[in-house]
Amino acid sequence: MTIILDRRTLLGGFAIGAAGLGVAPAAARARDAKGCSFAVLGDWGRDTPEQHHVAAAMGRAAAEAGSDFVLAIGDNFYSDGVASVDDPLWQSVFEGVYTHPALQVPWYALLGNHDYRGNPQAQIDYAARSKRWRMPARYYRVADPALARADTELFAIDTSPLVERYRADATKAIGRNTLSQDTAQQLAWLDEALAQSRARWKLVTGHHPIRSGGSGHGDQPEIVARVLPILNRHGVQAYIAGHDHDLQHIRRDGIDMIQCGGGMEARPVVPVEGTRFCRAAAGFGMVRIAGDLLSFDLRDERGASLYNASVPVRALA
């Protein structure tokens, strides 16, 4: 097991507990009222043993961290999304799986490519039925009080319409659904929103990665070409993604890339330029933001810490 610790990370909110690497207890967090903690889960919506293991471990970690919310970063329902708000998958792979009390918090969700193979609008509409499911639009600013408390703005983008191969065949649902979206409008929104943000921390999350060593996918050229320049222009410190079914941390192109696509299975992954960590493991991430430190912990399906690190804050442009 690879664990990378640094003194700043430990001081920033992580501590060693009896069950392995955990986060500081609630009493310690209460002393820093400006902090924010959240779980990250990607590529999760298939009924596998690993999904259930990850759900249980994430619940324990969220309880220990006093997690404010869950960030669900796409491919929420396999293999073809959901058909409607009444689709049985809502119960079988969401409501009936993530039952831990600590996971009854807001779930800020975004769409993945498998979600685009079904009815993407149903995932937006389901928020009206759910106490915790949040997807106000296909791309949006995550308006959670905990983020404001931590002087952080988090922007969720909709990456599937940016991927050209999905748009190539309008006879398929993913083709029709992606072609219906105005990618230029979305990118203009992101550019303007980031330009207006005066938050200490500016974060962006999307389903598809920028860079990746994951098998079958790897770097996403459309995200490199069209999204990365916007992130760099506005000093975004971290980009959170999934799509490849593994856990990775890549520091390259002036940004930290945190990838948590192991919500229900693991696939092979290899180091690429900028890789700080990669592991073919089912699992999830825990993120903590407090003051000038963003620290994150990548955990396996049993909750054991595989890697943790910190991201440096940047001065506003």
C-alpha cells in the first residue's frame, strides 16, 4: 500500500486513526468553522460487490470527517443511464445502496457518458423527488454553504457534449443527446464564471479527465484543447474527474488533477507524465479545504488510505 504523507497535510486535517488513515474528529473540525469536507465518487451506478463495499466505506469516512456533501462525478447509472424519474435504478443503485446516515447529505451530481445513453433530463428532474440529489442543470456552480464558508467556488461542467466521437452518430441516444447541447455556450459560461470569481479556491469538476493513464481512455483531447486553457487562464487549482475506473493524482499543465473513477470496479492504469499516484483500485476520495490548504485522501473499497496529498493555494490574478 502506498501512503504519502506530509506535515502540512496532517496539520491541515488528516490524522492516523486505529482503522488506518482518517480525518480529524468532529471536535477538531469544530475549531475551524471555515473548513469544508466532502466525498468524491465517480463511475458508481452498477450493482457490483465493489459498489456496496465502496458505499459502506465512504459512509464511515464521511461520518468521521463530518462530510458536508458528496460530489458524484458521472456515470451515475450503467449501462444506459435512467429512462425516467421512476426508473428502478434510482432505488437499486442509489437510494438502496448509499444508506449510511453520513451520506444523507446533498449529492451534487453531474452527467457522464453512460448517463447520456439514457434520459439525461430525468437526472435533473429527480431532484424534485429527492431530499439529497442535486442537479440543477447540466452544468452549474455548486452553491453549498460549506464551500462559501471555506472561501471556495466549485463549478460542475458537462463534458460529454464536448467529446466528438459521441456526437458522430445521431441515430444513437448518446449522439442525439450530446448534439442537442450548445458547447460554445457552456464554455463561455465557464470562462465568465471563473473570471468573476474572487474565491480563494477555484475548483472545476467534470466527468472526463484532462490527463489520464487509465486503460481504454487516457488523455481527453477535447478537454485538453477546450477546457484546460480556461482553467489555466483563471488560476483554477484543481480539476476533479472520473471516467477511467481507477484512482489517480496528476500534477501537470499548471493544475492538480484528482481522479476518482473507481465507484464500482477497477481497471488497469499506468503512470503518465505528471503522475504523482495511480492505482487500479475501486474506491473514492475525501477532500478537505481549510484556509490555505486543500488536502485529499484516495481510499480503496474497504476504506484504507492509499494516498493523500495537498494542493497549494494560488494568489488571485
